[in-house]
Amino acid sequence: MTDHDAKIDYLEQHIPELAEAAGTQAYWASLAAGNDVLVIEEGAIYRVSPDGSRTFIQATDPPVTLDTGVERVLS
């Protein structure tokens, strides 16, 4: 493996934590701007308002777990 490949691998390993941090930042920035945010928690979608109130929107289907490399066609 070249030095360049090693650097790419290192950066790719940090994508999940960077994505989580970006999502958290966007959540708080949206609330701070006075906007509502939709979140999924405990099998349901909720609208969260800047004042902290939460409104139930609807229940969600259970999560689907897939193995890496497996394709699934949704109907």
C-alpha cells in the first residue's frame, strides 16, 4: 500500500464520526435559526421546535439491517 492509499484509508475510517458531527451541528443550527427539525426516535417521527416542544408525526417501520455487499430491492 502506498503512502497516498494509507492516507485515503485513514480519512475514510473517519467518515462516520465526521458525518455524525455534521448532523449534530446542522440540528442545533436549524433550531437556533428558529426552524423546526424532524427526528426519528424510538420508532416514531417527531417535530422538535426551537422552544423544545415535541410533536408526534407518525410511527415508522422497524429498521432493516443488511450485511455489507448485499443488495436489496425495495418494492
